[in-house]
Amino acid sequence: MIHRALRLRLDSAALQNNWRWLQRMASVAAGAAVKADGYGLGAREVVRLLAEAGCRDFFVSTWAEAEALGPMPDGAELSVLHGVGPEDVTAALASRARPVLNTPAQIARWREAAHGRPCDVMVDTGMNRLGLQTDEIQLIDGLELHTLHSHLACADEDSVMNAVQRDRFAAVAATIKARRYSLANSAGICLGPDYAFDLVRPGLALYGGVPRDEAAGHIVQVAFPEAEIVQRRTIKAGETCGYGATWTATADTEAAIVNIGYADGYLRCFAGKGAASANGKRLPLIGRVSMDLIALDASAAPEFAEGDWVTLDYDLPSAADASGLSQYELLTGLSDRLERRWV
């Protein structure tokens, strides 16, 4: 078996406990967005673990993602958020997943191809992304409608848009017969029970992202990038390290050269801000992030040598503040060069 010098340690208990907290907050059924390969963690294992915890509703973006999941756990349901495009009908009919229909053309396509088969529908309440306009709602008549959805645009902010969208959705839901109604994502759950309706669709918070202050202290880190030390060296006082010679040693510095870089999703914006840890000791990033390598000031960890492992500081809220990237980008941008290991 080929040795891999990069891994993503994934905490299965943290994932399940995050889902449980979100369900308790919502006080209704909590599903799980597992699009983008489970936000980069590996959708198949995410589905298995969340189903084990009690989750029964899962969401992907496309039919390719639905197929990649393989058979769903017993009692689990899957919805495809992007609906049924012109080239999706064959895949949709072969799948047990439900489409989330977004446009008049998708509704017509589904009526013709799968009349009487259950579907979901997305209605736009102000985001102006996916979903039917309010003057198109009558097109739903006659569909076997399982779940009516909408999506909040500003749930991670204290915006008047949140209440506007909630009220618009409630008004539409009052006129449309469906088995269930769903509006809230991770941040929407934190807005309170008025946003929960019958089903919530958390994503980011499942994986350790903190969408609003209400979740701080409850949502915990799931993903921990770890990388192997390739070389240890002494950088003499006055010498520089890395491309562009942007960092100069003010004293002799013990450096660990580590097997991770921007090709792995650890991006150049961490320069001057990132760090790793080894046995509880902080190792600051020095110099620029290269494609495959970074340098750490390892003076605090003289025992660490070639072949040892460090854990990158990747608590999502803190890493977002340090890098200027969103918590979503930090997760989904991690490359498949990192071996996913659930523990």
C-alpha cells in the first residue's frame, strides 16, 4: 500500500453530535446536505454515520452526486436540489431520489416523464437563485408534492430579509398542499422555531462550521488536516525562507518543512497567519505557502523530526478569520490528496 503523507482526520462522534444539537435546536426533523461529497469529507461515510445517528433526509446537488452515493441506508430519503435538466431524465427515472423542481420547464419535464411520482419543489422567496416565482406557483397543481422548499439568503446575518422570506414562505405554504415544508439551513435553525417548519436542512454546521453566534460552543470541529514533516532544518539568522524571500530569520530558527500546500487546499492566504500544532505546541507558519509545502517554526518542538506528523490549525471560524475565506471554502477546497480517515 502506497504511503500517503497527507490525511484528513475526521471525528465521527463530532459529526453525529453536531447533527443531534441541530435537531434539538430545530425541534423538527433534521436532514443533512451532503452535496460536494459531504462538503469534502466523503459523502458516503457521512450518510452512513448520520443515518446511524437518526437522520433520514439527505440532499445533494446533482444526479451524478446521487449516483455516487450508491444505495441509501434503510429508511433514508434523498433529494436532488438542482432538479431535472434536459439530460437528467434517464438518471432521475433510474434513481429512488426525488428531484427538487425549480423551473416551469422542469415541472413540465417531470410531468411528462414521471407523472404521479413524488417530487419536491423549490419556491423563491427573495434569494433569486433557484426556485419558482410566486406567479408560477399554480404550475404545481396536480404534482405529487412531497416537500415544498425555499432557501434563506441572509440567515447568517441579522437581516430584515430573514423575516421577509419566512413570511413569504409561510404565505405560499398556506396555499400549497405538501407533506412537508422546509426553509432553514444551518444558520436558519439558529434563528429560532419560527423558521423550522417541518424539516430543516443543515449543511455547514454538521461539519464543524459555526454559522451564527448561537451555535458557538455547541458545534465542534470535525475535520483536522494532518501532514508529515519532510525535512527539519536550521535557518540561520539573517537568512530567508520560501518563495519571494518574504520571511527573514531574526535568530537561528528550527524549521519543519511539511507536506501540504495550496494544491491541497491550504491556500496562500494563510501566509503570516497560519499555524500547526504538535503535542500541544504551536508551530507558526513562516514564509509563503508553496504548491506542496509549507515551513513551520518548530523551535518549540525540538523532538519533532522527519516523518513525524503535525495538525494544521483548521478550526473553521478561526481559520476563516485568519484566511479571509468562508468556512464553506475552507472545507470544500481540501483536495483528494488528503486521505480521509474517520476516527
